[in-house]
Amino acid sequence: MICDAHIHVGWYYRMTDATTFDRSDFYYEPKVAADVLKRCGVDEFIFSSISCQRHVTIADVEREARETQAAFGTGAHPFYWVTGPFYDDDPDFKVLDKGLFEGVKIHELETPWVKERPKDLDRILSVLEERNVPVQFHSGEDQGCYPHEMLPFAERHPKLRIVFAHCRPYKEMIDCLKECPNLFTDTAFMPPEYYAEIVAAGVESQVLFGSDLPIQGGFYEWADTNVAKSLECFYRKELVDVHAAGYSEAVMSGNFKRFLMKGKRKNEQSCVQNLSV
């Protein structure tokens, strides 16, 4: 079984070389995303819309979520990418009352929550913790995105299921996983050769398989000719690589199920009792 914890749909900026962006955008259609993942044998996936960086409306994001689910089925789990403007318009997350979104995405490079709006970030996490809604953070080697910078927020909300995506820097991420049992990471853009160290560190139960599709199309010229075909080739190679690295069933699907906890309600018995089992 394959469960991918890190997929996107929507508008991407195209990177023309290793250092500069142009504004030659490409749109990753929900149906294209669903079809690529189906052909590659994916059973379930978490996704969010990167269109939010283009100042779209919440209605636009909801439409993309519904289109993705219509094309793939119930295995497509939409996360609501909360931007600064979205939060300012809906600080109580009434958007979640509609039952469409199953989690929330937070990206420091889109809105500097850690650096400039830490009180708002704590309030967001309190709301999500109360509602038992999981959250995915971007993490990496950017200011405000290092795992140790975000760790205090996770520790202040111990009943909240949190993913620090990308497992970067991986040794720092491993240390954070050891300290915080409600914390997970995903393998999107993590070199598979790091997996052995994750297992040796004893934190495999907190790791989810993820690919970050289709961001690869923003970096590589081969995506210009046929996005769907190119990304399918990339994804199949990714699956070969993780299989060769020995990714366990827990990483490929079991931990995903535990993180998502589909169908759980906030008043059900402790949602985090066995997170580190």
C-alpha cells in the first residue's frame, strides 16, 4: 500500500535555473495529479493547493480540493493552506465546518508565522488542537523553517498531530522527533540513503512517505513537454529508490493512517495516546 503525505495541486512558479525564478507559471490540474498517482498505484494521499501564493480566494481552493477528490476518490485528503489573509478573514477556521478539509497546511515562506506572527501561530494551533485537526508545516534550511525553531510550537500543543515536512536538516529533525511524540516528518525531498539513520535512531514510527509532487516540474525542463508523463516517470523512479532503501510498510502507509486518524472526533478517547507506539 502506498500513501503519500505530501502532494500539491494548483499554480507553481517555474524555476529557470538553479538560482533564479521567473514568473512563467504552470498549473497542475487536479485531474492530472489524480491520474498520475492512480497510474503509479497510490492508494491515498494528502494534498494542498499552492495556488494560495497567487492571492486566490478560499472558494478557489475549495474548488480545487473538490476537483481532486472527484478525480481520485475518497483516498484524496485535502489540507487547507492557511495564508495570512485567509486567517485574517477567518480566524476561527469556520472553513473547516464544511467538512471538506481534513487538515491544515502552514508555510513560513508564504506567511512568516514563526518570525513575525508567533502569537497568531499559537492561536491557530490551539484552535486545531481543540478541533483535533492535524497540521503540516514546511520545514527546511530557511530562516524560521528549521525544525528547532518550530519545535516549541509543537511542544506547547502536545495533543496536536503535526508534520514537519521534508525531514531537513535530517539530523536536527531526528532530534526533534525524539523530543516530541506528537511530531511527525515526511520524506519529501529527503535522500533515501538517510532512511537507515532514521531507523537506527528509533523514530521510524514518526516518518511518513512523501514526494512533494509536482514541484519537480518547477525545476526541470523535461516537465515543459508533457507534465503528466514527466512527473509519472519521476514518481516511478522515486518508488524504485525508496523500495531499494527498504522503506517499511509503516513509513509507506501505516504511519500515514495514524497521523490522519480518519474519522476521529475531538471527544473520542485520547487521540495521541499511542502516537509513539
